Amino acid sequence: MSDKIVKMVPFHCARPKGACKKCARLAEEGEKYCLISLQSSAQERARPMMTIEIDGEDVLTEFDLKKTFKNEGEAREYALKIGLEIPI
């Protein structure tokens, strides 16, 4: 589908919050700017899901976490380099 940079608490699996040690550690660190790849497939693969606004409508979609950024500046620099918009 497409890539987006969003501010969120990152998690890497489709299990409920706290069920995975890596996801629990990420939750403790708090929100970060993240590069996600929105997915739309009929494959039987467990992916995390989120609601995101697309063309003014809220859409529930699967996504893959591709990258987390150390701070907003790093996220903005990356977005500018690859031509992505970043939410304010």
C-alpha cells in the first residue's frame, strides 16, 4: 500500500499489549516517530492493526513497523529525503 510516518507507541507483533517482552519494553519507552508500511492482504499472517485517517476517513488497516526514529528531527529529515509528509 504505502508508507507513513506516525507518532505512536511502537510494537512489533499482533499480540495484546504486554503479552510480548519486546512490546512491553517498547511501551515503557513511550511514543516515538515511526515509519510504518500500511498493508492490505488476504494472507493469513498476524500483523498489528491500527486506525488511521486516509482521505478524511478512519480506516482499520494492518501495518508493518519498518523503522523508529530517535526524535522528531530525525523523522522529519528522513521524511524530507524520501518525500513523505509527517504529521504536525
